[in-house]
Amino acid sequence: MATQRRPRMVVMDSPLSAMEVARELAPPGFEMVVARFGTPEFAEAMREAEYLVGFGSPAMDDAFFRAAPKLRLVQLLSAGYDTCDLEAARRAGVPICNNGGANATAVAEHALMLMLAVCRRLVWQHQNVVAGRWRGNDPSQVRLYELRGRTLGIVGLGTIGKKVARLANAFGMGVLYHDIVRLPEDAEDALGVRFRLLGELLGASDIVSLHVPLTPATRHMIGAAELARMKPSAYLVNTCRGPVVDEAALCEALREGRIAGAGLDVFDQEPPPADNPLFGLDNVVLTPHYAGPTWDNQVARFRNAFDNCQRVARGEKPLWIVPELAGA
């Protein structure tokens, strides 16, 4: 008697993912194949794949879906999905789902870390200590600021934005938010936030933290005009996607002191070129798009991914379908 073939689940091998965690959590009843995207092994595995777990790529186009005729789900390990060809997925009838907030705590904590780092000039302090310049040798010129009592403006109050709001409340900050979806007043009260139009938020905030997906509507949503509305004493923090900010306009505002500083985890081009003008500024703190992946959330990301694969295998609708495909 022939044994029934197990559904194939392809997991992208990636430096940002711990494959030992994936293998430990792999659900029974699936054939799990681990392969690096773009390799012959990956292409061969996708011919029979019903589930793909990994990260989006512009190469996942119409030809990609035609070469994976049995594919039923693209399950991302990331929150962002801007590298995915959504229209190709729509034409193929394959849902794309993000990670269900598995890295939301990590990104929220990273955003607060950048706020503290720029307000307390952490990099400058470290460099002074190791160079033998105790306290910079000129304490009268130092301007360090506390978070307590400051106003935080959150642009994008999704899962991550809400976590940032709760952390900011714990630091004693007042929190404003702007989002295309407004909370009811009782929900705002519970979260300790108040809605403002984007221009209002930019003008009232001491720190602006960005938490929106990259879409045509959000690309360069923070440009020269928006930066001009910010206080000269304000800071910009971006842990979502680099192109949400007009990087050239930001560099000019930082260089001319039209805003006080910035904490950036993301860039227009990644990795940024060696001549990126941000590297020459002393009022920025930069990290390498590393807000999301922590050791703690490796388990959460794969747990959510594998749960969604099992849901589809049972004939259920997957969770966390990206908004653009939710009605497809």
C-alpha cells in the first residue's frame, strides 16, 4: 500500500534565522526542506512546495509562482513585506502573511534604545571614555536630555507602535499618534495616547518615531517639508523602512541643525554605501537594520509561521494576511 506524500514546506536558509530552532519546532506531518533562496536546490524544492517560510524578495514574481504550481502560502518571518510582489501573488492566488508581531517587542525596545541613545549622546560618551576624554573635558558644552516629561509622536500605531506607546508611558512620556486607522476614545484612554494630524504631531513632538509599512503612500512621507515642521530640539527615530524618510532631506536637516538628531536602524540603500553622508554626522546613532531579529523571537517567528502552515493544511484561512491581499 502506497504511503501518502507529506506536504512539502520549504524554509529559506537565512543568516537572520536560526535553522536549529526551525528544525526543533518543525510540525509533524510535513516534509521540511531547508534551502537558500536562488539556489538550484531551492528551485527544485519549490516545484512540489505547498508552503514557503522565509523572507520576501522582488524575484518572487509571476515566473516564480508559475514554477511553484502547488504553492498555497507564502509565510514571512518578517513584519515588513515591501519586497514582495503582491500583484504576482494575487494573480497566483497565493496569500502572503507576515510574522504576526513576533518581533514587535524587539523593534519597540530598539526604538526606545535609540531614543535614549540620541538623547543621552551614548556614542559620543563611549568614544570620549575610550579616548581618555573623561566627560569630553568640557562638561559645560554637554546637552543630555531625559525622556520623562517629553512628548513622543508615533507615526503608525500598529502592533509595534502600540508597544512603543506602552514603553513610553512607563518612561513618563506623553504620547501622540498618527495613523490612517483611529482608535475609539476609550481605547486611546486605555493606551494613554491621543490622535493628531501628521503636521500637528510633527510640530508638537520632542521625539518622532516611525512605525509604518513601506507602501507608495508612505514612501518619503517624511521629507523636507515635514522635517521643517519639527522642533529644532526634536529627534527622529526610524525603525520601520528607510525610504519612508527622504534621506537626503534628513541629512541636510541634521547637518544644518534644523532638528537635533536622529536614531536610524534603516536606510534608503541597505547596506548603505561607504560614502553615505550620515556617517559623517555626530548627531546620529545608526544600527544595521537589526531591530527585529533577537534570539528571543526566533522561536516566536517560527512558531507563528508553522502554526499558519498547519492552519492552511487543515483547510482554514491563515492569520496575518497582508492588508493588500486580505480580500483576495
